[in-house]
Amino acid sequence: MTSEPLSALLWAALDAAERGWPVFPLRPGDKRPALHGETACPGTGDCAAGHRKWEDRATTDPDRIRRAWADIPFNIGIATGPAGLVVIDLDMPKTKNKARTNSSADTPSGVTTFKALCERTGNTVPTTYRTRTASGGQHLYFTAPPGIRLGNSAGRLGKLIDTRASGGYVVAAGSTTPAGRYAVIDPTPPAPLPEWLYVRLTDRQAIQVTVVAPPSGTSRYATAALRAELANVAGAGEGVRNWTLTRAARALGRFVASGALTRSEVEEPLKQAGLAAGLRESECTPVITSALNWSIAHNPSGTAS
């Protein structure tokens, strides 16, 4: 699928800005930011005083938006934190090949899971600004509680349900990818985030039990190391989460190599800590597996106690 006409993308970017939602360009036909990263920062223009990330460069200035979208059909990213938004991302099951099609078809979509969550908690599905994503999922836009900073989450509300808030962004309606087009399906202005959803997004008790509870029968040193690394991962911010998770898995891998901890005692808590930081399960698992394998291979048995 080709990108939307330049004029249509420009109009969509201006429309989002008129709603008070700062926007920034994404790569044409893609969901990734089109802005340079820190390692490639030229130190000029907006970055003359130091590198500015996409969240800092997002804007509602119509003149800047017109210049940015003047010649290139960029997709549109909305910086949810500066926009004062909490967006619930209801995703679709992934189908990577034909062999997985049947199993994926049996997996409930994020939309189905969210409806079930509403029914189970005695709440109606909120009426609010809603878009259809390119994959067939949905984005539900809510205004963030005043004075409260909510971060991103992955799976906290249920399988295939993520949230984007401070430190996150969503692809705006009008953008396209090879999978399809993002479109508004309910133009209702964003409603305030329902209290029952806010409570679920801020209640970390269940995650803390999994993340910080030490395995029984482990040495005091191994337990302290496990707690410290899990806390580091769970508290990692946008841009350093993968690196922090990799470093933690490598650090804990030597305890697995020595027998002080079992692999399962490390893997699952690390995954939960990664989810608490806002990573997806599909992002956590390969990082943990690779880093633990590396650490175990490079730490002979008996190097940790």
C-alpha cells in the first residue's frame, strides 16, 4: 500500500495539532520516527543546545508542521505525554506464517479482551475518541488525570492490551503502512480516563509480588542481586529499557551458571520487570534469552556464590 497523498497527511497532522496534540513525523509508510537519533545528532537547528528526542520536538505549531510535511509524505506520530493523553492500544494477534494462522485465530484480540475486562468489572466500554489501526486493532484516546504522570504499559490490562502515555506515542489517523490505514471510527472528543482504569494502571502490587519476591533457598547475595536488578529494570525509562534488561540478564546469568539461581527463577521475574517498565513480552523474551545464554557461556560454574 502506498502512502496517503501529501496533502491528506498534512491535513491530518494539522487536525491533530488543532486538538492540542503535539505531532512529529514518522517514516513514510512506517511507524518509526523519522527524526535522527542521538548518535547521529548533527548538533544544529533544534538540537543546537543538545540532542532533542522526538517527544521534545513534537509540535502543535502549524507553520512548523507545514514545513515538515511540505515535500515528504511522512506518517504522523502523536506524542501522548505532551498531548495529555492516555491511549489504550487494543492489538490483534500476530500471524507470522501459515502454520500459526490457526493458533493465532484462537487468540482473542485486544478488543475482545478489553470488552471482557469491562464486563468482568461491571463497567461499560467507554465512549471516547477511537481509531482503527492498520492491523485492524483499535486505539482508545483518553485525557490523562490532571497532575498525574502515567507511563506506558504492556499487558497490564490484559493480553494484547498496551497503553501509551508519558514517554510514548501513537500513530495518528490518516497514516498508512503496508498493513492498512489508520482511521477515525468514533470522533467523540477524548473522555477523561475512567477511574477504574486508572486504578488498574497504577496498582503495581501484583507486579511487585512477582518482581521482588526472592526465590526460596537462594543465597542472601543472590537474592539481593536479583532484587536490585529487577528494580533497575522495572524503573528503567524510555530509551534505556532494552539496555537495562540486557545488562540485568547478563549480571544474573552468572548466578544461573554457578547454580545459585535457576534459569526459571531469573527469566520470569525479568520478564515481569520488563513489562512493568513498559516493554512488550515479545521484546522482553528474546533479549532475556540472548543475554542469559551469553552470560552462562562466559561465566564458568562456580564464579558466583
